[in-house]
Amino acid sequence: MTAFVDTARNKLVQSAKKVLNRNWSGSFTKPAQHLYPHQWSWDAAFIAIGYIHYDQDKAEQELRHLFSGQWSNGMVPHIVFNNRESSDTYFPGPDFWETDRIPQAPDAPLTSGICQPPIHATAVHHILKFAQDFEQAKEFASEMFTQLQQWHRYLYRERDPMNEGLVYIRHPWESGQDNSPVWDQVLEQIRLNDVDIPHYKRKDTAWVGSDERPTDADYDRYIYLVDFFKKRNYEEKTIRQENCPFMVHDVLFNTLLCRANRDLAAIAETIGHDPEPFKKRAEQTTRAINNKLWNKVYGIYSDFDMLSRQLIPAKVISGFLPMVADIPEDDKAKRIFDYLNTRCFCRVDDTCFAAPSYDRSEADYSSSKYWRGPVWLNMNWLLCDGLQKYGFTRYAEKINESILRLPATSGFHEYYDPDSGEGYGSDGFSWSASLFLDVHYRMLNE
Ligand code: 2M8
């Protein structure tokens, strides 16, 4: 059935497509014009998820381009640099990463030397599900299948040395939630003298106010960590053995890996391969997340700091997200929902738009500061999917409506005030446009 769409919505659909067109580089879609002029890993997946509803070739191209930057060890880098454009508007660019001297990195395109949440098999599965041309999508999924397997194998081989079923991240950027309160404690432990920090100049604050971005102290640590990896030639074992000061079992990263394993199993079934190995991996990671990352005091999942060997007590939206991979048992899901549905986040009957990224009752909550409070559409898109799986339908509907209403209120911003809907960060932000389109088209064809 096709639902009726009013003129205002139609206009917004056109604007969303314009955002993606404007951000199109000729071979991939930038997250935003100036602030993010290259290709980012999980952005590419969220962008493909929107494209598939009206431009299948672009959806496929987005992921193909990202995987052209895959390292020979299987790692999918968090940035694939735009070679045709100078990286003048972004720091750190390829000259700082120096991955061109690393044998496992491709000669072209140039890339960063860390990764981001593995949501790519989920995007390929989405393409299979919503493709206009299913045969073409099957061919594409077959083409991606080996690369996706290599990506997952890299994670379990290099980032899970004890074979626990949990992979670690070693930089806040790897989580995708750069200045989340989750990292505060861990970053504080990294005590730096001036001589430890390479000379650098931030470029992000030329485009977005510094009150909406990470602090300079955060940046010093981000850059110190990159330098730490670079000095060790990005060799995982050396990075580990030489006391990497940031090693975390992140809830969202592992949840998305678990979900990606389930989606890879579904892809395998569709293209005639054995799904069992991926199902087994998903079960192993499910068990590990439940055993190690469930925080029974808060009633959500929490990250685990591998250095202090403790759960990190930060009440953030990613703690709800294991629902997206069918991880919590029903009693845990009920506790998660009961917390989400309070004023600390957003009650289903209140006028707040959607779930903020951080508990509003915390003293350092901010409705405008990046990953420390504002609403992010990608996190809410994931949350909505998880809530639907567990039958929390009314809340899921509220989120879908907000994904449509927030851009109508203030355009396709990077993040939004949970109450007023005011947009912050970059405007013309690609995944806000693509996830809006995904929700729009799915509702239209329901
Ligand atoms: C933000 O992260 C980059 C570093 O990777 C940055 O601030 O320079 C994050 O929001 C991240 O999740 C996102 O993928 C990236 C591009 O949109 O920007």
C-alpha cells in the first residue's frame, strides 16, 4: 500500500536528495561539505541505506568505494581520503596518518589507520531487502561477501586476542561517538606533557563552533593516540604489547558486529553459502556482551575499560542498543525500556523528539555538544529497529516520526536539541538525509 504524502514532505524528500547530491564527490558521498570532505566508514553504510530506495547504483558504489580502501589484513579504515580534493579543510589528513608507508594499506586510495563500527554487512543486507533490481543486488552481495568476511575476520583475529567474542577499540574515533562521556575517565588517565603531543592545528572549529565540538584536551589525546599507532607502524600486536593507553570493549561496536554477523548469515543464505559460521560468531558475541557488558546497577549495557578492568559508568544511548542485535533477554530489554522511557532520556508521551545521546539528569549533559547530549538520527534509527524487535512499537513509532520531523524543523543537521529540535554541528549532513529517506520510503510502502 502506498501512503498519501503531502507537499511539505515531498519538498523535504527533494531537499534530502539534494543534500546527498551536493555531497557526492564523483565516486562516494562526503558526510558534509567542509567539516568532513572525505569518505567515512560507518557514514558510507548509513548513506547506502538511504540510497537503496531510489538509486541502487549509488548505494552499491558507496560501499564499493569504501572497500577499495580495505587493508590487506582485512581492516576497513575509518576514513578513505578523497584524493581529488586537497585535505585542507580536515585534520588529520593523509600526511599525518602516513599510512602510505604501511605494507598492508593500499597504495590508492589513501586511508586512515583505525576503523569504525562494522555496520557494513547490515547495509548490504538492507540493499538486498529493498533493491529495485534483486538480481543485481545478489550479484553485488556476492561481490562483497569475501570482503565482509575478511573485515569480520580481521576484527576477531586482531582485536580479540583472547577469543572472548568481544573485540576492542583503541581510539574514541573508532567508536564513532568521539567525545562521548564514556571516554572521559579513560582519556583522563592519559597524562601528557607538551613534548608527547605532536604539533598540530585543529581545523574542525573553523566550520562549527567550538562549544559544539570536542575540547582541545580531547583533541590532544586523539592526536597522541594516532601518533602512538603510527610510531608502531599500525602493528596490532606491538600496539597491544607496548601498553596502548586506550583499550575498551565498546557496547555499540560489539553490538553492530554481532548484528553484522547475523546479517552476513542472511546474506550467505541468499547467495548460496553456509550461514553457520556467522551465526556461531553472533551467538558467541551475544553471550559475551550479556556476560561482560550488562550493567545490573543501571539496567543498561556499559563499556568495559580493559586497563582498569571495570565497567565504565556512563549513562549513554549506546547502552540501549544491543536490542538491535537481539542480545538482551526479555527481562533485560524491559529494564532497558523502563529507563529509556523516563525523563532522563525521553518519555514516549512527552514532547521531546527522540532519545538524547546522554542522560539529561547528569550534571555535564549538554543539548548542543556533539556526542554529549544531542539527538543523533543514526543512533535513534538503530534504537527504533531494536525497539521494534522487542515489541515496543509505540516508542519506535515516535522515533520514526521524529526522524521525519527533525529535518522539517531545522534541516538536515548533524545533531539536534532533543526538545526544541534546533540543529547543531554541520548542516547538509548526509546520514541525516539518507536515514530520513529510508524512514520515508519504508513508511510510504508499508
Ligand atoms: C565524527 O568523527 C570524525 C572523526 O572520525 C571527526 O569528528 O573528525 C563522528 O561523528 C563520526 O561518528 C562520524 O563518522 C564522522 C563523519 O561524519 O564525524
